[in-house]
Amino acid sequence: MASVDVSSVGRSFPSRMHVASGFVEPSIEGGWSGTVARVPLPALLLLLALLFPTNTSFYVGTLRLTAYRLVLLVFFFPCVVALLSRQCGRVRWCDVLMIGHVLWAMLALIVVHGPVQGLQSGGIYIVEGLGTYLLARRHIRDASSFRGLVKVWTLIVVLLSLVTVPEAITGYHFMQPEAKQIGRRMGLERAYGPFDHPILLGVFCSSILGLSWYVLSSTLGRWLRLAAVIVSAAMSVSSGAVACLVTQSVGIIWDGLTRTINRRWWHLFIILALMYVAVDCYSNRTPMTIALYYLTFNADTAYGRILIWDCGTAEVQRHPFFGIGNNSWEHPTWISDSVDNFWLCTTMMYGLPAILMLGGAFAYVVVQLATRDNLDAGTAVCRMGWMVSMTGLCIAGCTVHFWNSSFVALMMLLGSSIWMLDAARPALPTAYSEST
């Protein structure tokens, strides 16, 4: 498969490693470059296709085809064959869970809406969910392709800031002039960029922060990219983007402050658990209420998120197995119809089995990566960046819904991590030198 050399996008320097209680972690004083970065053509095409606004889509009968759906349709069956023939490593539990998730989602849609609509909507969900996961699973198979993916994604975010900053200041949507004005926050018009909603812009841009910080270069370029990513995400003025950026920033800062401490991530989990218990015991508000209050832009938004959670979980109790599909949900009339919680919305639409399998796939990858102690230095750096970025996305998913391009981006990040499970530490220490 063809690939594109993107080494000139940025430069990297060797990383150092230390071992804490058998767990190999990167001690990042620089980024890492173990090899020339090349992004496989299918992954590059999919990333670029996400930048085509929905108004460039067209219909084939009742089926709406966007640029990224066309890319996924082209590569879907070859990727399925590659998985079953073990061309991309052995079949893992995360693969089984992802297949089970999308098949259950289709079954739920058939049960709720009938075979015609269920097969059409479920089929598209399979292409977007499983198709994206498998595309990344097959074509991002080593550190070179992974680093290439991160470089291209970061470059796109940096270039988007050239559009989204003037868009937020002037209120004119340059890439989508027909997009409606949602309203100003903090003196800025919420920028769309090429996406369907400012939320999607914020998620797409903020999700690359951790990966860009760890995987790419460590000199002045790192700080410039960091600033560009934050600025571009901030132009969405979205609570989801804020949650994603804050979560990743906490992970990066904790990593920098505790490099010499054994079991430091367990310490962080214990601290967070104690904070949760303390708030729950001594505050007149629940921990979730306080978290939503500080991760949203105003009290009304936080209150709306709480009501969405209450009404949404009640809907899940009424329809636990197959969900409500694309039907409307019961909620106060003055609340928006949108469900600003990806995990809750997925459960409401497809039922508890669907979210358990999807969550299980994420949990499997996270646990497997976190407990691996046989990774080489370069792979361990990629792991750290991926874990930080994915944690940010998972937290953001509690405050916003991922749909269309943002859902594809989430599945792409999930699939792009599986190669690290197959990576092994070389028999002899390897010195990583600059290769670009």
C-alpha cells in the first residue's frame, strides 16, 4: 500500500526511558523519532475527507454519501478480509467487541424501525464505526505510520487555526457561509471550520494535543504546535473541547512532575478517588454536578447536562436492550433535543449491550497497553501520547456527543493503537537517532 512521507512536517529527538515497578514509561525530555514518518494513503485520504463539509455530500437514492463515507466504502471489504486473514495481526478481543457492537446496533435499529430503515441506518453505522476502526487497524501497523498519522493530523489542526481564528473574531463562516450563527461566548462567535457544528471542530482539534506533545518534536516547534492546537480548539468555544484539553493537560503535567516516582499513575487515580469521596461527603452538590459546573461555560449549561443525564438514564431504564433508535426521547420541552453525552446517547439509541461492548473494546485496549512491559522506547512514547489523548476524548464524551466526523476520528484513534499490542521490545537496546 502506498504511503506518503511526512517527515518534513516536524523534527524529533531521542527520548529516554525509565522503569517504574516493571512498567516501562517514556521520560520525555524530547520527542521521539525512531524512523521516517510515513502515513499510509488510505489513512491520509480519510483524514482529508473529514475536511469536506456536509454540504458537499450527495444522495444515492435515500443514502447520503459524504467524502469520508466514500473513502470508507472503498476500503471496507479489503480491511475486513485483512482482519480475518490475519494480515494485521491476530484477531483480538477488541476486534470481536467492535464487531459485536456494530452488529447489535444494527439489530437494535431493525427491531425499533423495521428492516428497511434498520438495515440502511445500521449499515452506515457499520461502515463509519467498524470501517474506520478496521482501516486504522490495518494500515497503521508500526511506529512510522502512527507518527505519520499524528503529523498530518497536527498539521491539519494548525492550518485550521488560520481559518477558525478570523471566523471566531468576525463571525463570518468562511468555509461554510450558510452555517447558522449559534451565538457568541466570551466575545467570540463559535467557529465551525469545515464541520457540522462547533463541537465537532473542538473535538477534532483538541484530541491531538497529547499525541502531538509526545510523538512529535520537543523544541520550540512543540510549544508552537501546542499553542496552535489550543487556539484552534478554543475557537469552537465548546465545553467538550475544554474538557478534552484540560484532561490532557493534567496528564502531561502529572507525567512531567512525577517521572521518578514509582506507580505514579496509581497515585493519581488514588488522589482523584479521594477527591471524589471528599466532595461527595462534604459538599451539598454531587461530584458530577461540580465537575459539570467547572467544565461548562455557565451554570445553565451545567444544569442542562444534569437534566439530560437524568432524563436519558430514565429512557435507558425503559428501553434497556434495544434502545429507542432514532426516535425522540422524553425530556422537558425547553431542553434541546440533542443528547450532549456520547456514552449516554449511544446507550439510549442501541441499548445497554451495545455500550457494554463498545466500552469493553476501549477498556481492553487501555488495560492491555497500560500493562505491557515489553515495549521499546519509541513505542512506549506513542503509547503515552495515545493514552493521554484518548483519556481526554473519553472525558469529553461525557459532555458532548460524537457524530459524523468526530465519531470517525474517535474510531480512527482507537484502531490506530492496536499495532502497539503487537510491538515487542528488541532483544538488544536500540539507540534512537535523528533520521529526518
